[in-house]
Amino acid sequence: AQTVTQSQPEMSVQEAETVTLSCTYDTSENNYYLFWYKQPPSRQMILVIRQEAYKQQNATENRFSVNFQKAAKSFSLKISDSQLGDTAMYFCAFMKHGEYGGSQGNLIFGKGTKLSVKP
Amino acid sequence: DVKVTQSSRYLVKRTGEKVFLECVQDMDHENMFWYRQDPGLGLRLIYFSYDVKMKEKGDIPEGYSVSREKKERFSLILESASTNQTSMYLCASSLPGQEYEQYFGPGTRLTVT
């Protein structure tokens, strides 16, 4: 069974600074997806960034980037130039890759990290 | 943009009541999901459906059932609500083969007293 661990229940960062959220996972699969989801206070969960395990290049979306270390089963999220709107719960998640492409099975979520960006 | 809506943002029910949580999506997605979110536990999958009238159990289906009579609507049913079902319930949808890209609703915070 796959597990996802986020070891930082809460973090805070000053506006404009950089923060890194940690995530580790356990799986025997070789092909899979990893994700970071963001859930702002009282707002909907949205996908921040996605990484496919077979891709060596780390995914980047504007100020958000990941450090994917497959051998170490580590998938951290770096937020650069933090903004007040980045205040949210962040969830790391895992999903197996389907045999014929696409995905298979369910999203497995970590317990989340509550990030507060302070002015 | 995909829009996933849930019938209530806040709901208070009594122990033993039958509770219906409704979810509607407007992007013709085949897949729909129900999760519950609890502090310190993250999101856990209750049930999912990959087509009308089809359903699959997730990780924590006990005490819940679901109904999918139309493609756009997925209902979560608590047959006899209990206090340990007090939680945030999130609905999501996706295209088949793209279960990695789920679009979430705003959530329903259910309190069972």
C-alpha cells in the first residue's frame, strides 16, 4: 500500500521569502504521479503542480517548483516570493500510473501542511 | 472552467437522521468522488463512481452509500448519521484516464449532534 507523509503540520513564512514544504512517500510502484494541492481558507481545493515519476526534470509552475528525488522517495514543494494569497493548507498526494497510460486507482493524500504567509 | 458545486456549505443534523449530500459538476465528467477531510488525517476516499449507476468503495465506505442516477450528479448518503461522521465532505470530478486531475467542490461541513 502507498503512503504519503507530510512531517510539517504547520509552517509560516514572511511575505516575499521562500519556503519549502516537505513530503515523503512509500511505494513499490515504478510509474506514478505526485501532486501538490492547495486549499485556501474556506475555498476550494486546487491542483498546484504535478510530477510524473518517469520525468527526471522537476516540474515548475510560476513561483511553485518541486524537488523530486525518486530514489529517496521525496517530493518537496518550493514557493518563491511568497504572497499573502499563498496562505492555505497544502496537501501532497500520490497516484499510480495506469498500465495503458493515464492513471489508476485513487489519490492518496498526506495529512497536510498549514502554511501561513505573514506580512 | 470546470465547476463542481455542493448543495450546502454547512449542515447540522441529529444523530440517527438520514442525510443526503449532493454534488453536481457541469463538465460532463464520467468520474466523481466523495472524500471526507478531518484535521490531522488529510483526505480519505469514501466512494467513487466512474459512470452512471456505477460505484466503487474507497478506503472508508462504512456508514455511507452513494447514488449516481445522472452523469452530472453524485449523492452521498448517510443512512443513520452518527457523531463520528461530523466532518468536512469534499466532492470531486475528473475525466476517465485523468483521475490525477480532479476538480474539487467547495465542501460541505457537516455537524452531527
